[in-house]
Amino acid sequence: MKNTFGSSVAVTIFGESHGNMIGAVLDGLAPGIDVDENFIASQMELRKSVGSLSTARREADEVKIVSGVFNGKTTGTPITLIIENKDTRSKDYGELAYKARPGHADYTAQMKYHGFQDFRGGGHFSGRITAGLVAAGAVAINALRKKGIYIGTHIFSCAGVFDRDFINLKDDINTLNSLDFAVLDENAKNEMMQKIEQAKRNGDSVGGRLETAVIGLPSGVGEPWFDTIESVLAHILFSVPAVKGVEFGDGFEIAEKYGSTANDEYYSENGSVCTKTNHNGGILGGITNGMPVLFRTAVKPTPSIYKEQNTVDLNTMQETTLQIKGRHDPAIVHRARVVIDSVTALVLCDQLALRYGTDWLAE
Amino acid sequence: MKNTFGSSVAVTIFGESHGNMIGAVLDGLAPGIDVDENFIASQMELRKSVGSLSTARREADEVKIVSGVFNGKTTGTPITLIIENKDTRSKDYGELAYKARPGHADYTAQMKYHGFQDFRGGGHFSGRITAGLVAAGAVAINALRKKGIYIGTHIFSCAGVFDRDFINLKDDINTLNSLDFAVLDENAKNEMMQKIEQAKRNGDSVGGRLETAVIGLPSGVGEPWFDTIESVLAHILFSVPAVKGVEFGDGFEIAEKYGSTANDEYYSENGSVCTKTNHNGGILGGITNGMPVLFRTAVKPTPSIYKEQNTVDLNTMQETTLQIKGRHDPAIVHRARVVIDSVTALVLCDQLALRYGTDWLAE
Amino acid sequence: MKNTFGSSVAVTIFGESHGNMIGAVLDGLAPGIDVDENFIASQMELRKSVGSLSTARREADEVKIVSGVFNGKTTGTPITLIIENKDTRSKDYGELAYKARPGHADYTAQMKYHGFQDFRGGGHFSGRITAGLVAAGAVAINALRKKGIYIGTHIFSCAGVFDRDFINLKDDINTLNSLDFAVLDENAKNEMMQKIEQAKRNGDSVGGRLETAVIGLPSGVGEPWFDTIESVLAHILFSVPAVKGVEFGDGFEIAEKYGSTANDEYYSENGSVCTKTNHNGGILGGITNGMPVLFRTAVKPTPSIYKEQNTVDLNTMQETTLQIKGRHDPAIVHRARVVIDSVTALVLCDQLALRYGTDWLAE
Amino acid sequence: MKNTFGSSVAVTIFGESHGNMIGAVLDGLAPGIDVDENFIASQMELRKSVGSLSTARREADEVKIVSGVFNGKTTGTPITLIIENKDTRSKDYGELAYKARPGHADYTAQMKYHGFQDFRGGGHFSGRITAGLVAAGAVAINALRKKGIYIGTHIFSCAGVFDRDFINLKDDINTLNSLDFAVLDENAKNEMMQKIEQAKRNGDSVGGRLETAVIGLPSGVGEPWFDTIESVLAHILFSVPAVKGVEFGDGFEIAEKYGSTANDEYYSENGSVCTKTNHNGGILGGITNGMPVLFRTAVKPTPSIYKEQNTVDLNTMQETTLQIKGRHDPAIVHRARVVIDSVTALVLCDQLALRYGTDWLAE
């Protein structure tokens, strides 16, 4: 399956950066779930560019729901969310039709689509396509909240600056969902923003790492093979543009520990089984254990930079140089945050519907 | 889909650690591919325990092909590979029926399967189930080699000891595929083995990180959404027991770089486009660019340790302690290596068949 | 998977009869295929109501392509086709919110969606949703024609009137694709139209059987299990509203034959193997044999009739009667024809892409 | 997906007629379901040849469960059922390696697998492969019965002889499940058996039509698109060898009715909604309505006949004749019956698990 992901609850995305419309079809969500258009709009706002930290492209990103919602609630049939592209300046991209931008998908798109791809603004590879995922994800996030399941993501690190660790997950998630630049520590936030602005002044860009927590998930969700919770989350996370690493719990660090320090010992609390630590990020054998699900995602620096770079002219196969004009983000990690939350919500709705049936989310 | 993975080329696995048989059904591979039973046997050997570094359980791991191969070649219909379990000592596991082992899937299995799971030796969650993947993977690895595609994995780090970096990928892959403990640097290898033995003496265990390279892949393979090459590889990698992190190219490190240092500039060589560096691990926009595909996998320390641990008795819900007896591995990272190679080969066969048709692998 | 069908080439549909928009996302088609908007429009025209034989609802059915086509050709990424609903009169349907119409999906929709379904005009169950399939199918039909593969469907029988049998398939298909009421025999056509008008005058409706031929398909396409060509065609055919039967070749009649009269003997012609008869409809063991693929589809009479019917008021659970007002078709079999062609084309594009790779259709 | 069918509950089949083993992997069934090996054996018996009506090949068809069952109950992980092939006489088939048998898949297998297929006894195309489906289906049938869902199939017609119609479904299903030649009317049964024996004496074969009823299914199961209950049943039914037609309710006959005679009017009984007739076979809009699900399947005559037939020698491409030796069935319709029941049960378990969650079948 290509642009469709999920089994019981599935999302299909479409569109190109400079095309007519982008959007998503969200299928299989239980009937009777409230759809809050204001919440969708506020999630779209989080994905947008923040002041000088982001591209000068300004899209209204107005989401229009054209199917699947009736009297403010999901019908159970496909929910289609469309967003018109308005602020497109395709002339900025003329040269890019044949000069592959380093770090971008231009060259691989050419190899796969043989020149028929819509190259303008990255076409279907553009981060802009995530707007459809955020719109669909907003519906999913809201549905999960009604079931007591909350997702929050902060910028774990950016340009060498680290946010504080999660302390109280419930409070931290709450805080994060009210921030447009998702950093828990005020100083770290300011420092990161300065680093981003500095990179911009240098005609350069930065990346960052995001850390996500999910609370309220029941235990027993996921499969031992091949649809472990890690597998299905990683599958969709790695399809978010610029993501190059995913780790659960202590992730790469757990590989350097001893069994005695990596294992999460059990204790009993009010008749339920808990772990004293959470090195495994709430997942054992691919299945949730009722503890918070924790993971980190590595986002590479925006490949579009103003600095001159070496490349190859695909028409002549001659080496040449390229200076990317147009409007770019000096960082996207702060914008990727809401995308991570959205795809996480979509995957969890699917897993929960598979486990408990198609109506569970609305019960 | 649960125990089946892949679309055009798919693998289905089955079995429990102490059950009658384990195995795999490999479906969709092109007809006419040579199946080399000696090669399968040698791959099974790599997965096995190495001397004192591993569990005392000794399985012949004889692979019997019961369908899909005729006159030494694939028929194009399902190849079924079965392996009998012989050296099972289920009495060792009596207590584990109700005392959840920290770091293991016992508790999550209980939450998902309500006590009906075969708990003996970890049942269907056991690393033993990977034997079926290795058997099926051997067929896939061999098919890829005929097409000039080679996969090699080394232990990047274990217990704080680091192997040398890849130098010449072709030579290094060749070397690795002849080693039963896959470390390129002889000193690093000895040091790692000592650390593992030491952990064993301490009743403890260690993890490690594996680094994999794939050479010879054509460009243009993979999808922008949702089946990026990173996504489909990560999906199956995260279903390998104990894997808690996956990163491509520079992975988590690329997140701390600048665009100008993370981008891979292009140059032209003999009429083909190459990159000067490979920070993106051979994948851009989810699609191969013809450079080597590079990724790292974090393997957590074996959760079975002799040290006493705190847990909960699931019958009484009382806190208790547990000392795991039975036969365990003080490390599995060296055994996981061939599993990583195998699942990588299975995923690539699927992606290549989707791209070029069902017969391509045998052409 | 719910509203998505296909593997390498997949279609996703959305919309409700009286909603804002309906449409389809066609994913995975090879890049570089010509997209002819006039041909799409002409196919939409075939699906529309024909004079007095059909519903009085008049929709422009203007198809807008909002993604996946660039410079008149497919890009290889999702093609989104949207159609606005304009001529909706939802007040006609007030009573139907709680009075289940016999033969319709009202009651089953209620059982599945618990009252949250958009009941207006049949909502997502409406035959109107097939407009998206026809739009997407037009792109597929055109792609197949470029490869020498042609599809044609005629009304085999309607209201007791039978069309003549296929004689010369190439010519007959050509003829059929120029007719808006797809009957090869002029007398049969007139008689059928009279029967439909008569049924309308009686406040009643009729059904009919469609017969489809596909020529130009290569041999060797399809699977022995479970994706036989019969299976994948039947899967999508049975999801077309009102279809209650599908048969290939001689179908139900072959069941009454002897082996000696049912088998298709082989002969050799210009170095290729042909069959003297085609009782098996071009498919043996689930796989095409190079002969024309032939199948028939049973379409039930339109369930919306003016005659008073017995039903149950779902609010009060009391028995009651119902006289359906609104605008209905006295027959849909002539309109279903282009839907059958469309879904056939979508399935064949998928099967061909799976067999020969993603680029084959554009080569 | 090729040899795997289903989503939440999936079956994978493997094997060749004259290979080592055939079998099935049944994945996703709820944990805690009783597995009755005697019932499996009795279902295997039904699939076997009946006296002189069937092939002289005699297989013990002993089913060995090698995974997924623990203490007599399903574990929730893959259930693997294997059956050894014992009575194979491959020398009978020498000539068939290159002379395509009319009506068989020999020629299409050659076109698809290029000569690498295991041609002995039809290889993977053989009806023998259904033994795995029957073994897996037996587990599913038993699980459904515990939930009050019963399936029964009779030979509707064979060689021009018709069985009586269903009268009392509960009783008739009960009766059918105790018969090895599934005909309700004793006279019809005897006449059919005589016709089959006569065909055998003539070196010929006959086909037949099967009619299936399912009672006890809840309403609200299935999807409007594309996974209608008709679609998913037809998909797997058309992959059963020799099936050339499938119809639901009145099927092809409903196409000749008027809306007023085809619609099933509603009435209310003990607070639930029923239909007075069942022309739609218990399915409206692709979704069950709580009435019995009814369908008919057309089974073509066994293509293996003793009569001499014309064919082409695939080595020389010269026309030639063929007289099939070996052991064949003069009819398979009576043996196909239990296959139909089995695949029906597998599909229903999947649909129910998707609707109500993975544990529902065992609750």
C-alpha cells in the first residue's frame, strides 16, 4: 500500500506542494465521535510556520470537511479533509526541475518517476503534505482524549540545546499542547530559537530530536509479530519527511546497559501491575504494558539552505552548483511536533479498533 | 496483518519456543531461483549460540523444506521451511507461568492472551521464532546476491566496546559473512567477548548496536508515503525481539548537524549521479538513491538474568522476587546479526518485486 | 481495508449522496500516462441518467482533478478526482431517517452505524458514490487501451429481454463504447427501454444482467490462491451496489455440463496456444490464459419504488407502511454498465502492475 | 497478498499435490477457543473421496497441529496444521509436464511460472491444497458454533438432478453436517450418485451447484465498500478450484424480477426487525441484516477425464492429443461442499473479529 496506512482505521493522503489541493481521507473511525472543527484549526495552526523561524510561505490552511461528518459527528464512513493551496510561487522553482537539491528527494523522485513528477516545491514529497495528516490526526487525537488517552511531544534537543526531561507526564502533556514552540524549559526554548535564527542568518538550517509520551493506553495492545506497537509507529514515523531515527524507551542507550539496569522491575499498585522504571517505553514484546509509551524521533536539518552547494544537472549530467532561492524553513523540528502527535494518534486509533472492535472509540 | 509481512513477497512465521515445530512460509518469490540448502544451514549456524557466550540450549536447527521448491529451484508458490524443536526443558519454566520476568513479554502476553499463551520458554515471543525468519531470509539473501545486492551487518558496539567503522563496504561485507562473531576489528572482538563472559559471570547480560550496509540496490526503490524504505525496514526490524531503536544514515546524530553538513552533495561519475557523503544512508524521500543503504539497530540486553529481581505474582497479585533459572544468553546481539540480515533481505525482495514485477529477481 | 481497494494500484472512495463532495483517490498508477479529461467527462456521461429511464436528479458531474496529474500526465503519485454534489433535495428524505426502505441498506446502516450515518439519499451507500469509481476508472481504462487491452459491457438481459450474444469481440466492444444504452441488438434495445418505461409507469423497477468482455490481456496474470483473477474481480464487482451474482465463462451453466463439453481444448495458432472454446472465460486456475476474459453480473431491480411497502419504524419499532417519494431510477442496469467497466479496469491495472512492475502500464 | 487471506483472522496455505506436506497457518483467532482434533478429523473425512465416486488416491489426511494450541485451546498465536502427502504416484503424470490438460491450470501455470512449477498432480493448483483450508476451517467452524453461528451446504443440483429447497434451516444444517454426500432429498441423492457413476463409466465427469446457508450471524457485519460480505465471501469462494459462479440470495434470478417482488419487506417480531422474504440473502448494502445468509456456488465438472482430448505439446508447440491416466474424480462437487463451509467460516471469523475485536469469538 502506498499513500494509505492502517487496517481498521486507515488514512489516505494526496496532493502536491504547488498543486490545487492537498488532503486526507480518514476511514474506519467509529461512528458518533465528535468532530471539533476549531480543534482541527488549532492543530493546523501548530503545524504552521512560527514568525521568522519558518518559511515565508503563508497558507491559511483552512480545512474543509467534505464527507464523513454529519451533524458534527463521525458517520463511520470516510472523512475527507481538503485544504486548498493558495500561496504558491512556482517560478521560484524553475531551476530545480533539473538541478537536484542535496538532501532533498529531487534525484530519487527523478529515478522513480522518470521526470513526470510534479517537481514544484517538492511536489508530493513536500512537508506540506503533512497538513493532511495533521487535519486527520486532529480528529483522531480528539477521539483518543475522550477515551482518556493523551499524546504530547516536546523538542528534546535542537542545535545542541536540550529541553528538560519529562517530570509529570500528565501536566507536561497538558502544557505542551498549549505551546506553539514545544519546549518545557523556558530558557532552553529561548536558546533554541536563537540558534535557529542564527542558522537562518548563516543561510543554513538545523534539525532536532523530538520526544513523545502517550498516557492512558490500555495494556495488551499490539502484536508480537510483525505489528508490534514499535513497528507500526516506526512505520508511519519514518514516512514523515526528514525523520532518520526512531527509538523507544531508552532506545540506543539501552543497548549499552546491563540486563540488571535495563529491565523494568514490577510492583503492584491498587491491584494493577506497574513497573518501577520505564526503560522499555511502555512496550514489551511489541505489546503495551500499561505504562506510558515513550519514544524519540530524529529530524534532520531542513535540506533547503541558501548556501551554495554542489550538484549535478540532470539534463546534461554535468556537475554544477546550486543556490536555492524560494522560501524555506531554517528548522522544521518545531513544526514536525504536531505531525508526530497526529500520526501517533492515527496509528493508535487503528490498533485500538483492531483490538476492541470498530465501535470502541465511540463507546 | 499479524504474523505475515510483505505484499508481493511475504513471509508468515509460526511456532513457540517449546512447541513441536517452528517455521516460516515464504510466498511470492520469483520462480526459478536456486535454493541452496547448504547456505540455509550455514545461516542457521550463524544464528546459533556461540560457545560459552550463549544459552546452553542446543538445537540442531535442521531446516526441512516441505513445499515450494522443485528440482532445487523455487516454483513461485509458497516455500515452507520447518524446524523441529528438540532440546526443550519445559520444567525449567514452571514458576514463570505466573511470575512475570522483568524486561520480558510475560506480563504483556498475559494481558493480551489472558493466560492461554504458551508461556514455556517465552512461547511465540521467544527469540527462537527468529529461526524461521533466518531460514526464509537465507533464500532471499541468496536471490539478492544473484542480482548483485549484498547485505552485511557488524556489531557496531557492545558493552562499551566499539568496532571499527566500515571502510570498503564490498570487502567488509564479504568478511562479515564469513565470521560467526561479526566484528571487523580483531581487538574489539576479543574485548567484546570478554565483556560478555564477564557479564555472564556476574549473572547479568549485555546488549549492543548493530550496523548494516546494503550495496548494489538500484535507485528509485521505495515510496514517498507510507512505504518509505526506512518505514518498511523499520517495521520488520522493530518486530525482531529486543530491538528498541533504528536509525538510517547518521540517524540521531544528523539531528544535531547543520543543513550544510548534513546534506549529501552530488557529483557525476561515469555517467551516474553519486553523493560525496552518505549522511542520509542511501535513502532520500523514502526512496533509494543508489548509494549504500546504511542503518543501525539497538538491541537491548537479554532480559533473562540470573540476578534476583522484583516482580508480581500474577495469580495472587502479591509482590515477590524471582530468580530466573533455565538456560539463557548473556548477550544476543551477535546472534541477532543474521536475523537483521534476513529480515532486510525479505523486505528488499518484496520492494524489488513490487517495483520491477514478480519475475525480476530470477531474471 | 474498507474504502480502499487494490495493492500496487489502489483506489479510495469517499462521499455521501447529499454531502458536499464525492470522489476518489487513485494511487500507484505508473507515471507518464496520458490523462484525458474529455474521456473522463464522456465516461461520466455514460453513468448519468438517460432521459425518462432514470432519476430526475440532474448532476453536472464535473470531475476536477486536484492532484497527481502534471502537464496532462500522471505523476505516479495519488490522483484525486472530486465531484461536487449540487442537485440535492434532502427534504424528500425526511421520513427515511427512521423508516427503513425494503431492499435498501437503511436498516443495515442503522445496525452498523447506530444512527450516525448520513441517511440522506442513501448516504455513503448510494449508487452516486460510483461516480468516483467511474472517474478513476476512466483513467485506468485509457491506460489499458494504450497497452491494447479493451473492456466492453452490454446488457445481456433486462426485464426478460435478451441482447444478442457477442460475435466479434473487438467490434462489439468498440460499438458498445459508443452507446449510451449498451445493447448490441437494436430491437432488443427498444424492447428493454419500453419495459423499463412500463415498470416506471407501474411505480415499479427492473434489474438486469450485464456481460463483460476483456480482450488483449496477456496470459499468466493472477494467482492460484487467493487472488485469482475471478476473486479480485468478484471482490470489487460485489461491492458495486445492487450486484447479487457474478459468473465467469459459462458460470452457473458450466456446472450442469460434462467435463468433455466444459473443457476448452487447445490448438496452436501462429506459435501461440489458444483454446477452441472459452467456457472458462479466459481464466484457468485463477490465471489468465490469453483468451478473452468473460463474465456476467446480476444487477437487482432498483429497490426504490413508488408502490407502497411494509416496513418498520425504527424509532417506535412499530410496523408501518412506506411510500417512497423523491427521485428514483426505474432501472440502473444501463447505468451500472460503465461502473462495471471502471472497476474492471482498476482491478486489471493493479494485477498488471503487480505482475510486471509499477512502470509497465506507461512503457 | 497471495496465499494469505484475511485481515484480523488470516489463513496462509502452502503445499503441492505430490510434495512433502501441505497445510495451513491460521493466525489471529482469539485465545482460549477449544480445538477439537476429532472434529477436525471428521471434517477431513468429509473432504475425502467417497467410494467409487471419487479418485482412487487414498490419503490418511492426518492433521498434525504443530503450533498455536496449548492445553487443547488456541493461544491466540498462529495455529499451524500440517498434513503429509503419502499416496503419491508421480509417474502417472510424466506426460503432463508438457501436454497441457484442457480445463486445468497446466498451461496458465506454465505461462506464470515458466516451467519451474511443480507440475506433478497439479502441484499448488491441485484441489488437494484445500485440505489445509478444511483443517483450518474446522477450527473456525467450531469457534462459530460456540457463538451460535451455524453453516450448512447442500448440493443444490448435480448433473441435472435437483435437491429439495431448504425448509427449516436449523434442522437442515444439522442434517447436512451429518451427511457425507450432502443432499437433503434421499431420491435426489441416489439419482445424483447414479449420474456420477454413469459419467465415470463414460470416461467423463460432472459438476454441480452448491447452496449454503449461515444462521445466527448478528446484523451490522460487513462494509458498504469494498469489503461487503458478498465481496469477501466471493473473493475466497472464487479461489476454490473449479468455482466459476457465486450468487447471493436470489442471485441471477433477482435480476429478472421487479422491485416490488425483489424487495424484502420488513416486519417486527419480539422487538427485532425481520424480513418477510429473503431475496437478498441476508445482506443489504454489503452488511448483514440478521436474516440467514444464503448463497450458491457453481462448481465446474472435474477437468480430468479419460476421454481423449486435443491439446498442444508445450515443448514442440505442435498439436497433439492427450488421454489422461492417473486417478481422478468423476465429480468433486460433493467434496467441495466442506471446502465451501470451511472458507465461509474463515471469512466470517475475520469479519466478526474486525467488527467486535480480537477476543470476541472466545467470549
